[in-house]
Amino acid sequence: MNDDQGSEPPDNEPSLRQRLHSATGDRDAEAQALADRSGDDVDVDDAKVAVQKAHGESIEPPNPERDMATVKDAQDEAGSP
């Protein structure tokens, strides 16, 4: 289900829905928004790990290039190609 207006952004950019949840601090909803557009191999738990890493809320260091998780980040967590 896609709640965003218009076309989806590229996989290396967060969706409007993901940005909204990030801004409100709702990490579970942010992870769900990311999982919804990351393909069938990515579940919410994988997306949640990617979101936590992006926000520096993981024991692993965050990616210094961005502060929001991307589809590729979630797919990497799921082990997807």
C-alpha cells in the first residue's frame, strides 16, 4: 500500500511518508514505511534495524552520509541483492 502522493522517489531517497514518521520520531512507523517499499525480502524487523542504524540508535555506527535509511539499507539488512 502506498500512501505517498505522486510517484515513488528513487531507492536512495526516503519517501514522504518515511520522512514524516522520522520527523515525528515514530521509528516503528518509519520502519513500516521503509519496509513497504523495499520488496518482499525485507520485513519490518530488517527495516527497523536499518532505521535505527541511520538515526544512530544502534550499537553500530551510523552512516555519516545520511540520517535516514534507504531501501538499499533495508535490503542489506535482509541480505537481499
